[in-house]
Amino acid sequence: MAERIRELLSEEAVNRRISEVADQINRDYAGKEIHLICVLKGGVFFTCELSKRLTIPVSMDFMSVSSYGDDTKSSGVVRIVKDLDEPLAGKHVLIVEDIIDSGRTLSYLIEVLRHRGPESIRLCTLLDKPERRVKKQVKVDYTCFTIPDEFVVGYGLDYAQKYRNLPYIGVVEQ
Ligand code: IMP
Ligand code: MG
């Protein structure tokens, strides 16, 4: 059965905000190269839109992690489903995520990647739900939008693998 989706952030608002964050990243990394790590699958749309707006030299790699749990909750146990292809030594790494919820996925990922010797490691997320944070130590360097504790879809985010293709962010209403 199809769910009802209520628009939370329009396509225009999302793209405008991504441009602002990209400008900030361009300024912060001026004179440097940046290595984007797209966290699949949800981070794909955001990584594309963000990277198109970066004017500094960019390289990219992709990683897929899965947290055991149901569709709407992560369990805290994280497994690497697809690892990076490239080493990170000496690189300025920027992890690009769709959403930070409990923070469990990111806290695990940052820990793993830190051990690979990057020059620096920062975190950029399209959405942040701070009310739900369990791993308080996760520091987010770039956030496009802080949202309330609601389950959202679109712009890469899914509900049972559906709605990733929506060009806006919406709330699932059952
Ligand atoms: P965390 O480990 O609890 O921070 O969860 C991170 C992952 O859970 C995200 O990368 C998403 O894949 C998924 N997730 C959390 N909240 C939402 C949501 O509102 N909509 C869709 N996916 C979500
Ligand atoms: Mg994700």
C-alpha cells in the first residue's frame, strides 16, 4: 500500500542550501584537494548535488554500510557491505551522509576510517535529527538541515527501499 508523503523541504530549498554548504566547503578547503566518501545508498543524491557545486579538486569513493535493524530503526551493530576502493592515507576526507539519526553508523564509520591515516576527516550531512542522538561524540562539520524527529524520505532516503527518487524531502504519514 502506498504511504502518504508530506513535503517537508522543497527541491528548491534543498538545492539552495546545498549550494550554500558547497560554498562554505570551497572556502574551508581552498588550496587543498578533497576526497569525498559517499555513504551508499542514501548519500548518493546529496553527493552528486554537492560535488557538482565544488570548485576545489575532488576525488570520490563509495562505501556501503548496513546496520542490522528494521526499516525505521538502526540497531547499533554496523557491518561494512562494500568497502572503499582507494586508500585514505594523506587525504582530506569528507564523509557525505544522507542523515544522522542515532549517530551509530557514523561513529563506527569514523572510527574505522580514522585508522587508515587520512590527513583530516570531516563529516557532512544533508539532514540531522539531533533529538535522536545516542552517540553524542559524533561531531558534524557541515549540516544542511536540522529536522525534527520524523521519518523522512526522498533525495536518496528510503522507506523500505522506496521513495529515494523523490526530488524533495518528505515525511511518511501512515
Ligand atoms: P543512525 O546510525 O541511527 O545515525 O542511522 C543512520 C541511517 O539510518 C541513515 O544513514 C539512514 O539510512 C537511516 N535513517 C535514519 N533516519 C532515517 C529517516 O528518517 N529516513 C530514512 N532513513 C533514515
Ligand atoms: Mg545512510
